[in-house]
Amino acid sequence: MVSPAQRHRAEHLARSAAAAAHASYYSHPSAHLHTYLGRGNAGTQDYKPSAAEDDRDRNAPGGETAPLNEAYIPPPPSLDPAPSKPMGPTETGTDGTKEELGGKEDAGAPSGLDKGALEKGGEAGGTRTSPGPTAEEVEKWRAQNGVEGASQQGATALVAGQQKEQTELKVSRMEPHLQLMCGPLLAYYTVKENVWQGAVMVVVRDEGSNLSTPPTLALQFHQYSPPTPEAPRLAELNSGGELLKGTTLNSEKILMYKSHDDTSSFFRFVIEVPLQQVEMVVTYSLNGGEGIEFVVPKIGQNLRWAAHSCNGFSSGVNPDEFKGDFESGYDPVWEDMILRHQQRPFHCMVGGGDQIYCDPITREPELQDWINAPNKEAKINTPLTPEIEYAVDRFYFNHYCKIFRSNAFGRANSTIPMVNMLDDHDLIDGFGTYDDETQEGAVFKHVGSRGYFWFCVFQLFTVDAYDGVNPAPNTHPIKSMIIGDVKGPWIPAPSHSLMVYLGPKVAMLALDCRAERKLTEIVTPATYTKAFAEVRKYKGIEQLVILLGVPIAYPRMSFLEHFLDAKYNPLNMLARHNAMGLGGMVNKFDQSSELLDDLNDHWCANTHKKERNWLVLTCQALALELHARITFLSGDVHLAAVGCLFTHAKKLGRALPAEEDHRYMLNVVTSAIVNTPPPPGAAAMVGMLGGNKHRTLHSENTDEVMIPLFVEDTDGTPMKRKLMVKFVQPRRNYASIEYLEESGDLVFDFRVEKVQGGGDTKR
């Protein structure tokens, strides 16, 4: 008998073995992977669990939280298969190699997943990512192992069970074979007229794929049932009881990317599923490969969803310090989310910005003349060469492929439909917040514009040249898309906001705050007008979530802005000449204070105060008009926190209950799911400022506070009240969100990492 605990643990083993053996589905969530395994690996008949695994299996109580969160234990190195030759242009493996992460033997040992191209002495080899096995290599493997064609199921997956029992499951294979670079990736768009719309996207290397026929995606539909030790899967396939007749979708090739070495194609499958009277498991399989499951709501159900942000590490952070016993520092909190999803599935997950950290682009060799230019003027005047243009696309393509397919995040991307909106690190640190002169520099502008292009491709599954940019609502193939009327000042594309159905009582506006962003403006008036017009079409909603990458109700740091922006700030003057070792205090692009672009990014910054106040007042009027509660959802700051806007009691003469107050708006801040929390001193300062009273909108009968939500730490001890840290929780986190039918409340449940790298959270 296989318990949920054992199944979850087996996924680690099978995924690791699949990666080592060049799996075709890098992101496959299941223990019975579509892969081509050598002998003696986890997931094959020859694999034997280690003594430690055996002990855990005997002692694991099925369904309990603690065993499900136990760390990954890789198979012994001696069991890893040795490939007959390198797969693709570099060595294989999703964990990174010197070739992938630097291109030179002296580049240094790779650490973490998002290092980009490592460098030594200013040199680097350029970021590259290896693909899965080619069709030719698969046929060779089949011939050597006596497997003939698709009719043979090939290797048998084995999952260790309680009391040494074992369950064998056959593995399906793609036919014809596709050499995958990334995916499958899964997106959710919206529900219209009780039809769920989303998409699956895969990136394939053409040279190693059999593209004699376009790729197809087969769908099956079964009633959802909670997993149990007796039935650990979400639905039993091929056992009858289909809610809808299975169907097969043809692919759309939305993009072809050509490098110096090969060509990769992006295939999209737009999925439309008529909702039923029960929750439904949709199983999809690529070219007949192994099925991957996700769950859609029933008719009239408000969705269960998760929210996260900041899925990567800032420069200078060692990811290995955050991994505990897991494969990567990325994994621990993602593993917790996947666990929660298995126990009670999320219908979608919302990425609030920085789903990928693209700052390592500054390590690309072709960009070193620009990065190392002696001053701001020299950087601005650095010419945009064909070599730089090529390197920028090479980085984004390969970096996305590696991060979005790898480890726990990769598994989540294929099983929990994504709803993503970008922030600065999806492009490059601080893009949109520097002065106009810096932003207009040819290289910097190109980096940001191509970063935005690849965000649209990998996170929204759209290419403007393919889908068009008709600004009329509901004309885009993605029905949740709101296309801006004009191109941005630095990004040669219109904004791409989203209006997403989260149930008959809940909707979300994910506002694109980066495409049109300047130092003095975040979103244009025309885009606000169009976005709010789409909101008004959602009749009967009780809860409206507005996704803003950066918090709008958050402690002010005006004093620090004024100091850092001062022309004769002595620290800046020393740092610009790297005196006293202070060179790191100014940024690479315009030599202003490194912290200043982060502060200027904030809605509460002096440069954005007028627009921020207008947006708050506009949302108050919208809440009154719709008779709906508005909640802001944000990330960015690497803390969990909740800000609150409400009617000023003294102006009114009495405190107004929240249920009667249209000005009552929470700003839920969930950040970061991967990145490091701020240093204790910085967190303490934010906590102290959180206790200050903000009088910005007193003239408009509006008050603002931070809510002292975090009274206890994750170990049950009191938070440090003397520093007022109870206003923030400086640990990695994400949020689980659910609408309560009885009360009409929208509940945001913070899931906070108990111990760094431990893989378990506390609400």
C-alpha cells in the first residue's frame, strides 16, 4: 500500500533519476516518469531503497504532514547511469555544469540554479542549457534494451511502500519523440460562461525531435477525489467514469528561436474545459507520453489558490545556504506548496513578480564592456552590437529553460496552473526606476525590452507577432488579457495586464506595472481607465484582488530616500571611486545608491506619491460602486506583512466597522518564496517604521496602519516587541487563499518557513 507520504518522497527519487538519465519530461510531477532510465536507478525495477529510506517508509504514518516534508535523499552516485555521449551542445543535467554555467574549466563549481554564466577575471562563457535526449538517442536506447516502438511500455516505475511493499506502474513514452528544452508548463487564464481556459506550452529542440507530425496533447477528464493511502493519485485513469469524452489538441507554433548551435520551437496548446457539477482532474499527455494532472473547479465554485513572489536569489547570496537537505536552495518552500497541493489541490498559483531573477545577465561575456564602463556616460554611450543582441537573447532563453523546468518549481509549473505578472527582476534589477538618461541607453533599453519579450513568452505563453496586440477587449486569444493602447517608453510593446476569474464572488486584476514604468510614472492614465472598465464587467463579485508587484501600503522611508539621493552624499562620493571598499554601495548602471532604485520602486516613494494617492482614492470609489471589498496583493520586499487603509476615525467622529467601510483595504505582502529575508537590522527598521502613523491621506478621510499580525515566531516564542518586528515576518513564505462561502471573507493564510531549508511551514 502506498501512502501519500511515500508517494511524495518517491517523486524526489524519480525526478532525480530522470534528470540524471536525461528525462524527456524535466518537470514531470509523478513517480512514474516518462523517461529512459539506465539500470539501477530510482524509478526502475532494479532500484532498491536505501536503509534510511526503508526506515522512513516503515515509520511514516500515512497522510501526516511531517513525513511528507522530509528532505530529498538522492540515489547513490554508483546508481547513476553514464551517458554514452553528451546530450546536446553541452554536458547534461538540470543542476548545472561548468559548460552551462560558465563555459570554461576555470569558471568554478556551479552553485544553485540561477548563477547565469560564472566569470573569472571578467570572462565567462555565456549561459547555455542542455536539452533532453534526442530522438536518435531514444531509438538507440530502445534497440539496446529490446523495446520496439510505442506499443512497448518500456521501463517499469517502482515506488517503495510501507512494510517494504512495492507498487509497479508502467511508463508511457512520447511517440514521436520530442527533445525538450523546457516544459510542459501550465497556465490558467480565466473562466468565461463556465468554460475554463488555460494552456500548456513546451519548448523543443528541433534538431533532436521528430517533427514529422506536429505535437499533440491528449486530455482526459475524471472526477476529483482526495488522495488516500489506498488511492494516492488524484484520479484513477483508464478505469471508466470519465466526466467528459477525452480529446486531442493540435499545437500552435508561436515562436522559433535560432541560436548559433540549433533551433528551438515553442508549441502552445490552448485548453478549454467545460466545467462540471464536481471538481475535475484534467490529465494531459504530450505525444502520448505519461499523463500529468491538474484540477479545475466545479461550476459556481470560488477557486483555491496560492500566491508567491521573488523566486530566486539576489546577487551575492549563496543559494546553498538555504537548501538544507534538499537539492537546491529553491526547493524547501516550493516542496511545502506541492505538498499542500497534493493534500488539497490549488486551482491556480499567482506569481506576483520576480518569478525569475535575470540579474546574472550582467555576467555574460559580450556585456562586459558595458558593465565595466568607467562611468554613467560611458555606459549610456556603449553601442548595441549584434554580438550583444545575440547574447541577451541567448541568456534569457537558456536561463528561463533552466529555472522553469528544474526541481520543485518545475514540478509546480506543470501541475498547478500559473497566473503570472512581472516585476523588475524578471527583466533586470530596477528596470524602469532609473533616470530617463540611463533608461534610454541603447544596451540597457535593449536588455529590458528583450526581458519583457521573454516574460511574455515563458510566463504568459504569448508572442505579440503571433497573437497580435489589438487593444480592443476580448480580441486576444488569451481571454484574460488586457492590452495597453500604446507602447512603453523604454519597452517597445504595449502593457499586458490580466483580468482573471477566481470564482463567481472573486476576481483579480493583475496590473502590468513595468511596461509603461518611468521614474515619475508607473502606469499611464489610459491603461488605468481600460483596466478598471474591465473590472466593472464582473457583476456580482464581492472580493476584488488587485495584484501590484510592489506594496502600496507599507512603511515610508522618505528620510533614507532624501539622504541617498543627495548630490553630495559622502558615502556615494566615496563609493563611486571605490574608496574604503564602498564600491558595492552604488549600482552598475548610473552609479546612484544601490538602495535607491529599490526605494524608488515603491509606491510610497516621493516620486510616485501623487500617483499612489490617486490610485488609493480611485479604488475606494470603485469599492463603493461595486459594493465589493478590494485587497491589494504584493511581493518584492522579502517579508510577510499586511498594511491597512481605512476611514479616519477622528474625521468621522467614530471608528467605522470594516464591513461598513469602503475605504477598508488590506495590502497583503507575501515575499519571498526563495530569496533571502533582509538582514535582522533592516527587518527591525521596517518593523519599527510599521508602528508609525501615516497622515498622507488624512485630508481624504483615510488613515493607514500596519497590522501587528506576527505576535509569535515559527517556534512559538514571542516576536521581539521592543523592536516592533510583530508588524513583519522576515522568513521565506507564500500564501494560501480561499473564499469562505459562509461569511464571504477571502482568507489569506501565510505559510512561513519554520527553519531555513527545512522544507516545512507554519501558518
